[in-house]
Amino acid sequence: MEVAASSGSLLIKSEEGATEALPLDERTFVVDAADPDNPAVTFGAFDSAGRPQVLYDMLWGLPRTDG
């Protein structure tokens, strides 16, 4: 998996294709707002330089909003 930053999003490339991820905060990004289970990804396991070592596919536990 390869993750690259652009001016307003992330481009996540994998064997399954490429996805644009839009930021919700400094470490959480929406990848598929229509996905009822895993619409977002987040980073974790930061090294001493602050670089993330893990990208998590997130199960969304909060209620959806329409706006």
C-alpha cells in the first residue's frame, strides 16, 4: 500500500486500485462516505519522528448525519 499527500487529500494506492481520501481531522480520512461499515481510515503507531507506521480501515461507531 502506498499513501501520498496532495493539497487537499490523500491518494491511497493498493493492489485493489487507488482511492482519494478526504480529511476529517489530522489523522482520520473519509475514503467511501457511502460505505455503511468502513467509510474512513486513520493512522496509528507513530514513530519517534511522528510518521505513522499503520493505516487502519475504520469501523464507524458514530451516528450518521445528513449535513
